[in-house]
Amino acid sequence: MNKIYPSAKAALDGLVRDGQLFAVGGFGLCGIPEALIDALRDSGAKNLTVISNNCGVDGFGLGKLLDTRQIKKMISSYVGENKEFERQYLAGELELEFTPQGTLAEKLRAGGAGIPAFFTRTGVGTMVAEGKETREFDGKLYVMERALVPDVSLGKAWKADKSGNLIFRRTARNFNPAAIMAGKVSVVEVEEIVETGTFDPDAVHLPGIYVHRLVLNATPEKRIERRTLREKTAA
């Protein structure tokens, strides 16, 4: 089965529809599938619900989909550094389901592992737990969280072989494995594609069974959100 597509647009052909649930890997601007996000924007799909740690920044990453008003709802754990996100939310134009960061990762991991729900102490006694089932275990209260199973997941890895086995690079791994695992269909953007059998099996971070489509983006932009430098002081 050939998993390699000639472009990000081709990789999304036949997958994208209005009203879908998407998961998108990345943390800030680290490890985001830039080309696939652009292709999703260009598809014109609307009323999307997007699961991602955050929503890019103004004018880049998922922030581009805010500019085009394609996102109806965000399921995320961080809002900072995106003024348009803030503006749309405060104006009632964007729904937001705030989720603690570790809980968000576990909801995706559970979805990929076929676990429909789990209990966690995170959020007990706060607005995070409102409307959710709670249960006591060993004298402590836990809240039940449902797993997330997106219609389509968009991820980013460093290298892939032709079977879709993935290697991530350092902190760019972040939410990507969990997001990719969770998707009913997962599309992954990589910087290099090699022959199957090239990787040492122990070096594979995510098996190709979770990857349905691959696209090569050998020269991603890799923006830095904000660089802060401290002046050197004399010893």
C-alpha cells in the first residue's frame, strides 16, 4: 500500500468535510504540520472542531484557520500569544473547551488505545469537572474524562520510512504521537522519507500502523514564537 502523496493538498483529498473533528500535533509552533495546515485552510472546510494544545499564533499555524473563520471550536489547554483567538473567544465567535494539558494528552492517547474513558484527579472541584461523572477511589475523588477520537489527525515527524514508521526529533515529538494515534485517519508531514527497513526497529517512535498518509515537506519554515535574549554581564 502506497502511503506517500505528492503534496499536502493531495494527502487531504477525499478526507476533509465541513463539521469534522480534527486533531493537530504540535506545541506552540514546535512540531506543527505547517504544510498540512495550509492545505486544510485551502480546502475551505468550515465549522471545524480542532483538538490541539494551542491555536498557533496570529497569522501562522492554526492561527491561519482563525483568520479564515474555519474553526468553530477549539479543544485546547493554552490560549496565550494569539490575539485573534482571544478576540474571537471573548466576542462569542469561537467555542473553547479548556482542558488541562496532561488530560488533553491522555484523552488523545486513550482514543488511540481504544480506551473510551478514564478517571483522573486533575480538575476535581473546578469548572473542568462541571457536568462530568465523578467517583471515589481509595478515599479520593476522581473525574471521568472521555477519550478523543478525531475524524482526521494531522501530525508532523522528522523522518518516515515508506511504511509510515516515524521518528520524531527532540521536543518536536510533543503531542504528535498521541494525536496521530487517535485519528480515524492520520496524515503525517515529514522532512525525509527513506526506504522501509532503513530504521533500526528500536529507533522507531511510532509504528506505521497508525499512519495512513504521508507527505514530504523537506524545508519547513520552523518559526520561533518569541526569542528572548539576556545581555551578558561581566563575571
